[in-house]
Amino acid sequence: MIGYSGLTWGEIKKQTHDQGKSKHHTLDYDTLSRDAQERFRVKNLSEYEDSIFSFAFNNLTRIIGIRKGEKFEVVWYDPRHEFCPSRK
């Protein structure tokens, strides 16, 4: 994560993997797992539903958080990509 601190959001969003797919990106609240949506509500984060962002590390590990302007607040560590599962 420290390595990303010197990059702009544009530079971060341009990074790709797996045939050019976006590596780091925003997440739609509706695509989150049911458990993740419940945790989102319990943590009183509903005002940030449009600011959910995912950083991808290796095949499965994700860091999920909230973008607040130019800042990023880590909310969840997702070692098995279960917070917002991919649909393949």
C-alpha cells in the first residue's frame, strides 16, 4: 500500500492485469456480497456507497476501503476475494 501513496488516482486506475482488465477500481454497492453489505451498514458507511474502492494484490488478496477525495481509508482486508466476488 505504501508504494501506491506516491501515485495519482489516475495512475492507480490505469494499472491492469489478466488481459488488460482493471486491477484497482471502484465497486458498486449492489455487487458486494450479502455479508459485506451487512458489515457496511453496521459500520455506518452508507453515505460512502458511491466511494467504495478495491486494490488488488496477487490473484485473490484485496484491500477494500472508502475514497474520501484524494485520501483512501482502509476498511476491510479481503485475503480470499470474498467481499465482492468476481463473476467469471
